[in-house]
Amino acid sequence: MLDFVESRFNAIGLKPELGDLKVVRSSDTPEVARVDGDQLILAETTLPKDEMLVHITKALGFARMAMFTEEEKLRWNSALIHAAQTRVQKVKFQLSTSATATNFNEILDAIDLPVTKLLAIHLFNALIAGGMSFANAKDVDFDNWGSTSELALGHKPFSLVPLLGAYAPRGIATIYSEALADLVCNGLNSVTHSDVRSEFSNLIVELFNSGPLADEAA
């Protein structure tokens, strides 16, 4: 069963280290699956393989969540991600090439992907806070201009929480074990916009792979 779990994890970029987990069957555990130290404790019940995958994935997710550092807790609770250069360039292109827009809101209206639009809001707010007018903003290099540079270069994260509130069920957006199970077993299909789903998937994978349950050599 662990080979099946590991293959499903590997297929989406998760790198579990399950070889050190000892599988123990128990008639006393209230959960179908749970991790206790170096043991994966499974209830003495027979379930279809895909259903067992859900329970074991949730158990691994709960164990990983229990080992979050303070920094990882903050990253998960705030759903912090870093700006991709492709998104920064999309915002820059939209801003610099629009012939008819007269303000930042009109540029935002022309950006269709929600994560890129959210990034644009942060970049435009930084420009406004720095005293930059819309007319002069078209020539700004986000990577090198004042308060936009850290965000544009990926040094300062921004939060997906506003978009998760709109596109994801609360349990998936807030409980790591539930999010991990939905990703492994359902492709995170409960997150209803593909752009948000993609970024949230990356966050889930990165948090798992940075922890002690991951195979560092993979």
C-alpha cells in the first residue's frame, strides 16, 4: 500500500520518505490511519485502495502539519507565495502597452488571471504609496523601482487568502491535511479556478517537501 501512496505522491512532485515508517495494524485506533512517530498505524479494516489513499494521505498531512516550524505555520496560515517573473512581466506588459487606459483600475480590468491580478494590485498599491502617477508608471521597471522591487523579484511574498476565500472551500484552504488529500486524491479540484489551484498546489507541495517526511535525496 505504501508503494501505491508513494507513487501517487511522486506523480505530483511530492517526495515522501515512507521507507522508515513501520506499518502497524491496530484494533484500538479510532482513525483509519494515523502517524505516531515512526509508525503508520492502520485500523484493522478492509477498504478500497483509493479510499485508503485518502486516509493515509490525511494522516501524513496531519503529521507534517504538526511539525511545521513557526515560519511554515505563518506561510500556511497566510497562504504566502512568491511572484513568478512571468506574472510580473504580464503586469508590466499590460501597463506599458495599453493605449486607452487612464488609471490603474482599467489595467486591472484587462488582466484575466486572478493570481496575476492580485499581484498587480500589490504592485500598483506600492507605486501609488511611493507617489508614482499612472502616467509615469508605464516606464517603471518593477524589478528595480523602490517599493516594488522586493515583491517583483520574489523576495517578499504575498497572500493567496483573498482568492482562496473566493475559490476554495474553507476546510481545504485552512487545514493542511485536507488540502494535501484533495491534491493527491482529486487533483485539488475543489479549488474552482485553475490559476489559483496551480499556485495553491505549489504551496502545498513546497511545504511538504521542506519537512522531515520528505526524501531529501529525491
